[in-house]
Amino acid sequence: MMDPRARLLLIVNVGLLAVTLERPMSLALLALAAAAPLTLRPPPARWFVRGGLMALGIVWSTVLSQGLFYAEQPRVALACVGPVCLWREGVLWGLAQSARFLAVSFAGLALTLTTPPDRLLAALVALRVPFGLALMGATALRFVPELGQELLIVRDARAQRGRPVYRRGPVAWLRLELSMLRPVIARAWRRAQSLAESLDTRGFDPLQPRVSRRPLRFTWRDAVIVTPVTALTIGALITRILTLLYTTDTWYHPSLRALYAFARRWL
């Protein structure tokens, strides 16, 4: 099993690459790479279908909104209906934005499904994160699957009491979706209070030093995975910075023309 510190470092690399890259193809490859760990421990089929539909909805809505309201110049119209046009540059920008969001989301979901909360807490503490913040982060991540399961339960219960959601109008559908979040939020608040009371009755003190029962081990396998990914991220960052200096007329070197061309086409 991969050391949780290695997984956190991979999450950091995904976040940095998501900010650095701009091309839709590069960001799509990053999203696929971030989703690859989900194949090792795939979610239930029901969650898989809902997650796929949600991802398609994110891509479709982002592409459509950016394609319709893109205002930069130059721009090329892909299709027009009267005065309303779908712009090619806006579509590409929407694809890039949705792929960036999906890459970070897939990476976080993979971390949630493959890393136990106690291992995540130990990894954060080993990375010098204050224990109180590490406990808060690990606890919040621990309850993400439960919140999703409760949302499904609420939706099923609501479906048994009336007509399906898809038969309602858009305004009624949105109002119903928002109302179904109330019991989920209420239960999350109640769960947080119970956890706080449990920690308080046990005399929890985040400032006291602690020793993990199962020490972490960063093996050579973890280094083989993390090192090339980190090197790739650093290389992409340096290339991006050099290209930014060139495009802003701050600094230019003729020997880096191949690097500038590579960044323009792939980054």
C-alpha cells in the first residue's frame, strides 16, 4: 500500500499542474491520470453512474456558458442562432476549466476512497501540520462519503412521497433540490456536535504529543512514483514561468525557442 504522505504529495502535484496547464488536451490527460486510482477501488455502480452524469453536466454547462458569453478577441463563431453565437475560443476555454475542476475533484475523491482517516491523520502530522488542523481535515474527509450516502437516502425518501423530480419545472426542481439539503446539513451539524462532545469528555488536548501505533514507512516504491511526477510538475512550472516572461516582453533568449513552442502547443 502506498504511503499516505506520497498520496498527499501527488495531490499537491495535481493541484499545481491544474493551475499551470491551460490546454484542454493536457488538462484532460491530467484528469484521466487523477481518476486512474479510482480503478483500484471503484465506487459502487450507483455512485459511478451518478458521478459520471455529474461530470458530464459540469463539462456541458461550463462549455456552453463559456462558449456563449466569451467576449475576448479574436474569436470565431462555431454556430449562430440569430444574434446568439457559440464561440470556438469560449468552448475551448470551457473545456479547459471543466477539465481543471474534474482533475482536482478526481484526485480528492481518490484520496478519500483509498486512504483510511487514521493514516491520513498520521501523514498530515508527519508533514508538520499542526495536530488540531490535521485532525479537523482528516475528520472532514472521513465524513464526505457519509454525507453523500445521506443525500442519496434523502432523495430516495423524497421520491417515495411524490412524483419524480424530472417531471417538475426548472424552478420547482431547483427549490426541491435545495430543500433536500436541509436534513443532510442538520445531521452533519448533529454529528459534529456529538464528535466534539465525545472528544471533550475524553479530555482531548491537541497540544499533547502523540505516537502512532502503526508508524508510516516511505518505501522506494513510493519514491519511484512520486519523484518523476514531482520532476514533471517542476519542469512544467519552470517552462510556464519562462514562457510568461517571454509573452510579457520581460525576458527572452533565442536558445529557448523550442521550449516556447512546446509550451504554446502543450501547456
